[in-house]
Amino acid sequence: MWGEIAYQLYGLDGYEYLKEYDQDRNAPGGNTLKGLFELGDGPALILIDEIAAYLEAASAVEVGNATLASQTLSFVLSLLETASEVDEVTVVYSIADTAFEEEAEEVRTLIDELNQIGRRQHKTVTPTSENEVGQVLQHRLFEDIERGQAERLAESYFRYYADSDRQFPQEATDASFVGRLEREYPFHPTIIDTLTEKIDTIPKFQRTRGALKLLARSVYYLWNHQPDHYDRHWIRLYDLTPADNAPDGSIGSTLRETLFEFVDLSSAVTADIFSDDGTAHAQLEDRKWIEKGIPPLGSHLTTTVLWHSLAYGEQATGLTRAEMNAALGHPGIRFDNYDSALEALAGGDMNVACYYLYDEERVRFKSDPNLIRIIDQRVDNTPDAQARSRFGARLESETGTGVFKPVSYPESPADLPDSASAPQLAVMHMHTAPVTRKLLEDNSNPESVPEKVKSLYQKSASKQGGDVQSRVYKNYVLFLAPDEERVRGAIDEARQLEAIEALLDDSQQTADLSEDQIEDLRERQDKKYGLLGELVRGAYRHLYYVDRDGLTHITINATEANGGTSLVSAVKETLDDRLIRADADAKGIAFFKQKLWQQTQDSMTTQQLVAQFAKKPGLPYLLSTKPLRKTVAKMVGEAGYTYWDAESETVYWDGDADDHPENWQKRSPFADSPDVEISIRDTDVKIGNDYVVYTDIEALLDVHHDSIRPPEATEIECAEEGCSTMVEPSNDGPAYCEEHQKPPEKARCRSCGDRYDESELNAQNLCPECARPSGWETSTSQMAASRAFNKVRTDALSKAASDGSPGVSQVTVEVMGEDRLSKGSFIAQQDALTDRSDAVSVRMNYDVKTSTGSSYSANYQGSLDDFSRVTNQPDPFGESLNVTLKFRIEFDEPEPMTDAEEDVLTALQAALGQTSIDVKVQAKGPGEVPTEATQ
């Protein structure tokens, strides 16, 4: 350095004076320098620019045990001291020390030492003032400026700002701003201010030099990419575009290599401002405007916000709406368009919403992505079908289990079984049975029952595509339908949960998020998961259950937070007073007789009693059979009913020891039979078709008399008064010892009542006159099928000839009770009739009338085969319904009734004996059929 200075000051003479110092790289001292300056005969000005850059290179050159940099510092020290002592010598030097912030510590130390040296005697000079930066840049970048154009545009834009209804910074509306616009043309003042006031806060950025480099590049890029659809008046902040991304010297490389080291917005640029494939959000927004012949407003906005976001300090980053208006305003572009573009980029349009843009009091980019924006975009891109699927999956888990058996989304009668086993809760689909506001306000449908619910309540089918019939066990179907408005809210919540979970599963997306943001996402996921369950349960609030008058509608509350209440549990709590639990007491006698017992029957199996709870509208829900068993025991013990256990062939009867039922045909006391119990506990009662309750003992004996054993024989005293001889009891009356044996009394004919010797009566206790063959005919009143056919057959056998077999030539069965067509359809399918279909005819009359005068009638008379096609009953309507249904079996040749029990009466009793069907039966036939007919 010192050799070069000497040469430039005094030529070869000067260099020769310091040659030895220059070649040895040893810094000359002060006295030597004074001798150098004496060579001249006038003032000397020494200019040294960028000492730091020289020191950086000199630090790598070794000089003895030191470096050339340390020798240079010694020289500068001597130079400055000598200049302060010698007249007419001035030293001017510059140090851009911020340019070497990250250099080796040794170099920075040398720079600090140099600064300390310079402070001994110096005057700091700023070559360019703040209001001169624009002119300096203008001078360095353009050979000539059209001053007339600058003056016109400055005046035009000042009027534009002053007359606009938009807000601008105070400076833009001051009269002095016209002069600044003209002075800094073609640079808009906002670009100069941003570079010198905001970007200048970043270490390593030199105000004038850095601004000059960036603006030079922007002019270069703008010149090569001139817009063809609108006039450009100024070089704007958005001309510092990241689209200029060449490897060296470009705006993009300056951002990456220098500015982003302090505020890293590289991800914001790639995602939101510019990407090589044109998919950055601003570029997507640009397409909408370019298609309309409008400049790329998305890129204008985001690039402007980017440069304002690089400043140091929270209060400095970003820009206000007024500052944005000044930076972007152009007379040919409506501010409304910029407003629309900003709204879309800030989240109004999820297809272009920026990840890193924050539209707050000051619009800015941040290094952390805008989590709400990212979530909203994911939500917007989540398909509706995916959200509905998540809703359905959550509904399944929120339905729960319990006393009501859930059936999900029944659509056809076959989807909802007609069963008495347990109450069923049909959870209806959101599309097939929504409860709408219109439905709730429909006065013609006071219970607001959806049509699909009505249909499933009324109809049943055994299989898909099978025959549809009236539902029998209506009381055991309940329906839970969704509220249409609440479903929409729950689906929106499901969509948000799906979006958050998808975001957490996207490793590429989460790589851009901070740990705090990921934790925030997880907290949102947990919260949304709990809220979704609450909303799903809240949507399914419309419960339809069966009361005495049909379906009844109430709303339930299952919205307890954190999943504490399932839908099944909520229904259970709502209908708590209709539940019969295991610990319930026995029902009362009146309840049993009036609500549970089928009035036309004198017997019901315990299984049929259980089925009554499922069948009869309005009865409570039987959750355990224990209360029913208690009730049966109570009816036997207090109300005269009896109970038959077919498994053990035991009668339970609350009779006295000396009670003798009228139809007990054995002489020993009925209560003494080993098959009779005169007390009963609820544990004795079992549930099934083999366990039967009868209205009284006579009804039981009509069916089971012959199955009940007489008392076991024990010795008793002779019936003769005063005789103590022990004898075996007699089933025919008093028992006597041999000494006092009485002559046998004559037996009575069972038919005419006359007395005869026992030898004169046949096996049926008929006298010869009554035993003559003759025809028989009998009928029953309405009673259970098993009892009716048993009675008819017993009557026929009682009129048979002594050693012959009666026959049956005609049987008429009239179906009684409720649901006659359904019962008739069942009877028509039994082998007892289908095996004899040629002999069977059917007659049916169906009449219904309404209070408004409407009526409907249907009649059928024909074969059994054709009848199967007309048994589907119309939907119930009207207040008056009359159905008559009869089956007639008429044989050309009577069927014999033999011990083989193959006749039609036996077959009908076997087919219908275990059902709850009531019938009336008429039958007739000969008292005796030829012997060959029985073979």
C-alpha cells in the first residue's frame, strides 16, 4: 500500500524513497513519511477506499512473525499521525465494516483497531444524505432523465393521491411530495424508503450500494419483461421480484444469500410468491387477473409485502393499508381489485390462500406459516364424501350398546327384524330420514314422523325381496332420526378434523411448521375429536317410540361432553319410567289381566307373555324376565291362575288339599297327585313354549288331565264303621276289607246315564244302545287352537262305535282375534292344509270404513293355492275394520280317527297348538268308518 501511495504522489522519486520498505513489506515510520511529503511542493490528498477489503486479503500474507495486515495497520497509524503534524496533507478513507460481519475474528479485530486509530483525529463525512439517495441512484443507473415527463407524472400522481377516497401516508398528500416525486423519478419514493429505512436495518446490507445493486437488477429485469397491457410510470417495490432468480447477482440470489440470513422468508417466497412451476399462491391468483387484461395483482401485492417484512423489529415489519395504497396505487388499476386479490390471498379463496401471509393490523409475511390458513385450505379441499364418512364412523362409536339393540341405517323392512327378543333402536341415515324444519312445522303430521320411519314401523319382511307383511312386534321398535340442521354442523366439524389429521400426517407440510405449531395442531385435533362426538350425539336427538296411540316423538339430550353419554344410554335415560329391570317387583293383577293377557285365550305360554311386551303398543320394555316370573307366581298364588311345566309335567296350583276340580276324573284328591304343587315361587317359573299359564285349573285339566298321575297307593282303614282293617285305597270309591266288601254298584252309561253292569258297557263307557254307530257333529266357541282341535276330536271319539273308529268328513276353521290375514297366511302354509289342498277352500271378506265416509272392501272365495297371492293386508286406515276368514276342508271319503293320529284334526292341533292363534271350529263325520278305510 505505501509503495503505491508514494508512486502516485511523487512518481519514481517517491517510490525510490520507500522502495526498500515496499519490497520488504515493512511499514515506514512517521519520520520516513515526513521525508516523503517533503518531496512535493504543494498540497497532497490521499484517498483510501474500502480498507477492510484490503485488510481481508493482507491478513493471509505472512511477514516475519506477523502479517501484511498488521503492517498495514501500523502504516495507517503512522500516516494519520504524520498527516496531523504536516500542513497540506489530508487523508480520506472509508470502512464498510458491516460487509465483513461473518469474516474471521482476526480480520474483525483488525477493523476494530483501525476504527480506534481513526478516532484519534478525524472528521466523519456522510457522502450521501437521506434525501439525496434517490438522485444518486438515478444518476448511477440512467444516462438521462426526461424532466418534463417527471414533472407531469409527479403532478398527476399527487392529484391522484389527494383526490382519492383511499388513505395514504401523510407525506403523500403534502404539497412537498410533488417535488420528491419529480426529484426521484423514475423510482417511486416508496421503493427508496423501503430500501433505506427498512432493509437497511439488516446487517450486511449497505444502504446506497445495496440499494444500487437491487435497483440495477430490477431495471434490467423490467426492461426484459415489459408489460404489454398497461403503462408503467414508476419503478415500484414489486419490481424487486423473486422471479428474477438467476444463480448469481439476481434479486432472488440476493434474498437467499444475504437478506434471508437475517429474516428467513425463503419458504414464504416458494409457497406464496414465486415458484419455478408457477404454483405459488400469488401466481395462481395472477391468472384470474391476467385473463381479464389486468396486471398480476397477486405478485404485486405479495412482493411488496415481502420487502416490508424484511425489516428489523416487530413494529417495523409489514405495512399498513395506507402504505400499501401508496406502494401499489396506479390510476389505471382499481383499488377494489387489489382489495379482492388481498382478500383471496389472505384466506378468502382457499385455492390461493397464502401459508405465510398474515393480514393483521400490519400486513406481513412471517417465517412461521399461518396455521389457521393452512387448516382452512385443507378443510376446503376435503371432499364432502370424506367428511360424511367420518361422521358415519363416529356415529357408530357414539351409538353405543345397552338395553336397546342398535340397528344402523335400516332402509327396507328386512333390515329391521320383526323380533320379540329385545327392543331395537333403529338409527336412521341422514339422507333417508332427516328431521327437517318443514317436517317439524307440518301440522298434518303432529308427531313429525319421517316417511321412512312410518314405513319401517308398519312393515316387516323375513328377507330382502321377500313378502312384505304387517309388523307384529311394533312395540319393540324405536327410531332415532337426525336433525338436518345439526347434521350439517357435525359434518363441518368432521371435515375440519379430517383436515387436521391429514395435515399432521403430511411430513412435507409439517416440516415447515414449528414445534409450537405442531403442538397446537395436536391440541386442535383432540378438541375437535371431542367436539365431533358431542355434535354427532346432538344431531341424533329425535326419538320415535311406540305408545298406545302409535309412534310418539320426543327429543333427547345426549350432548354431554367427552363422550359420557352414548345414544343408547340417552334413550334409556329418556324412557327410564318405561323400563322393567331385573330388580323390579311383580306387576299387579289388573295389569296382567288387562294389558298382558290375551283376553280370548284361556292359556298362554310364558314365551307368549314375553312376546306381548313386544307386540302390544304402549307396554313397558321388559329388560329381564325375572319380574315377569314374579308376576306369574303372583297370579298363580293370588288370582286363581295355574302354571304347567311341560318339561317336568308339573302343575302349580294354589288350591286346598280337599279341593276337587270338576273335570278331575280320578277319585283321589287332585292335590295329592305327585305332579301337583300347591305353592309356587318365581324361581319355579321358566320362560319358553313348554311352560304354560292357564286362567284356572279346569282349563289346564282340559289339556293335561291324562298326563297327571294319581296319588301313589297307601294303605287306609276299611270304610266300614268300626273296622280297623288296613286296605289299599280304591279309585272307584270307598275301600272295604274282604269281610265288609259291598257288591259293586252298576256303572252309568256315559251317554244316556242309565246304569248297567260294567261288563255291559264298552271301553268308552257306552251302553249297547248308545254304542251303535251314528254320525257326529260338534263346534267350539272362540278359543286357543290347541284347545279347540282337542275338544272337537274328543267329542268325535266319544261318539264312536264300541269297536270302530269315527271319521271326519268336514272341518271349518274360522280365524279369530287380531291380524287375521297374517294368521291366515300362516295357517295356509301348514302341511295340515297343503297336503290336503285339493279338499280345502277359503272364504275371506275384508271391509274397512273411515269417519269421513271412505270405504274399502275385498272378497275372496277359492282354492288354497290362489289364496296365498292375496294375503298382503293394505296399510291400516279407518276406524272400522271387519275381516272374516274361514278355511273349509271337505273330504269325498272321511278320514278315520285312529290311534295312529294321522287325521286332519290331529295335524291341525300339532301345527297350531303352540301358537297364540284363536279359532272357532266346526266339524262333523260318521261315528264309524269301514274297517278297510282304517288300514
